[in-house]
Amino acid sequence: MTLLNKNTESEFAAERAFVKSYLDKVPGKCAVSDDKTDELKKKISMLLHERNAVLVAHYYTDALLQSLAEETGGFVADSLEMARFGNQSEAQTIVVAGVKFMGETAKILNPEKTILMPTLEATCSLDIGCPADTFASFCDAHPDHEVVVYANTSAEVKARADWVVTSAIALDVVEHLIAEGKSVIWAPDKHLGNYIQKKTGAENMLIWDGACIVHEEFKTRALDTMRHLYPDAAILAHPESPMAILEQADVVGSTTQIIKAACERPEKTFIVATDAGIFYKMQQLAPDKEFILAPTAGEGATCRSCAQCPWMGMNTLESLYDSLLNGSNEIHVDPSLCEKAMVPLQRMLDFRQSQQDA
Ligand code: SF4
């Protein structure tokens, strides 16, 4: 872990006060449902049943959507596990509460099924920041590099890649490629790319300049101060966070990996550097522990996200209900594009299977 320098004790005290005031404003607990919400949830449950549909929700969506997914036989997970669940489910329609690339991934893995989303407006700064044509030109300019892209990309970008990976497996895949003597293009998250490069010591790794607007907001100095306020807490960080945050973390991992760490580690308090939506699952699986958001306020703060993805937040009970009622917001991916994008996705799935078999 890296400790930042402090100038004077008084400066330190002022920072502690600042972080404390920030903490007072952060909603630490999930929303509680009221009567109106319950009525909407009942209507959605009936529609899911009538339409032979299943709801899968990402960890970053509203707690109400996550609980509804679980109550109706659906699933709450990271993007890949959401798509895999849809593949194994007998339901003909999969309703994806998340952002657009997640709906597209579900379609690529389940081309014969209907994929609906509460909104098609919900996107991701990583996806937006990696346009398919520019990225293809970049890859074409470096034909000797293996192209590894993160799941947070469009179907077109996936189709151009040799590998599609999630944060849970990215490090292992790049390690494997480096061991084979290959050079790597990594896209689009620069922070995750820098983390992988540091961990693997990979030379000749070309890293695309994209970032997640949520994770990029975490503030190093304020986090350091928070650690002094909670000396017994462990810091859990998603690798989309800047390197200076990751260097302070006790655990760096995907959403699934940091949830697991929260359950298994002995600490009772955790400072969490990822989207606040993850608290629903953490509190459910470790109700005796305390979870605190890592600070997004402080010097240089823009508070564009405040640890809550604005696009994930576009998934509401109302928009979910409308989508199911009208069959609206269906995801379409050209079948030939699905086939091409399936190749690097399948490569990752096979790689993971071979790890589990070993
Ligand atoms: S939290 Fe970040 S990576 Fe996830 S969907 Fe939002 S912008 Fe994209």
C-alpha cells in the first residue's frame, strides 16, 4: 500500500473534517420499497410470467431492480454472468437491466432469444470512447498485436477483437498471451490496462485511452484520509479506478471478486471504490458488516457520478414495466456481427473452462 505525504497535522485534521462531512451526505443504505413500488413490482412479476421472460440485473442497478430479479427467479451478477444466465435459462425473453453493451452481449450469446432492456439510452463512457471505425484503424496499424477488449464495448468492437474479457479474467488472459510471447492491444479502459500492464510487466502493450466516469472520480488523497478515519477497514477497489486508488487497496478485483472478498475477509468495515449499487448484494451477503463508499469529493472533484453510474440509474421500475408491457427497447444485432463477436467471447469462455478443469 502507498501512503501519501502529509504536510502538517492541522492540514490533516481539516481533511478529516472534510471527509467526515462528505460521509454524512452519502446515502449508505438501499432504498426501501413503498406501496406504489410494491404494486409495480407485482405487475412486472405477472408480465414476466405471462411473457416467459426472465429479469437479469447488474450489480450497479437500483436495489429495487436487483431484489425484483431475485424474487422472480432471475439473476443479479456482472455482465458476463448475466449473459450466461440468460443462455442457460429456459425463458424465451431476457430482460437486461443494465447498459446497452450488456444487452448486446446477451444477444450475441443468445441470438435466438428476444432481449429487452428498460431503456436503450443507457450506455457507458467506455463504449462511447471506443468507436468501432477508429478502433479498427488502430488495430490495422498494429497487425502484430493480439487485440484484447473489455466487455464494455459495442458488438462491432468485440467483432474486431481476438479476445473479449471481463475484469475478472482480464489479467489471466493477458498473462497467458505474454507467456506465449505475444504483444497486446488493450481497450478501452486505460486504468484497467495500466493495472494489467503493471501486474504482468507486459512490454509493448498498447493501451486505449478510455475511462469509466464513475471509477475515475475516486479521489486518492481523500481515500487516504478516510483510511485514517477507519483504520480497521479494508479497501476494496474495482480495477477501473485510477492506479493511485488501486495502490491503496487491500483487494483489487471485479465486482464478483470484491463481493466475495467482503464476505470472506475478517474485517468488519470496508471502504468500497466502485458503483454504490453493489451495496445491495454486499449487505445481503454480509449483513453484519459495514460498507462505506470511497470518496468522490475533494480536490478536482466534478461529481459527474458520485459513485453512481448515471446510465445504470436510467433503469427504473417504470421503464422496465413499459418495456415488458409493450415489448419495446428490443436489442437487435446483425446475425453476421453476432457470429463474429461470438468468436472472441467463446475464446474467453473456453479459456475460463480450461482454468476450471486444470
Ligand atoms: S459504471 Fe462505468 S463502466 Fe460501468 S456502465 Fe457506468 S460508465 Fe460504464
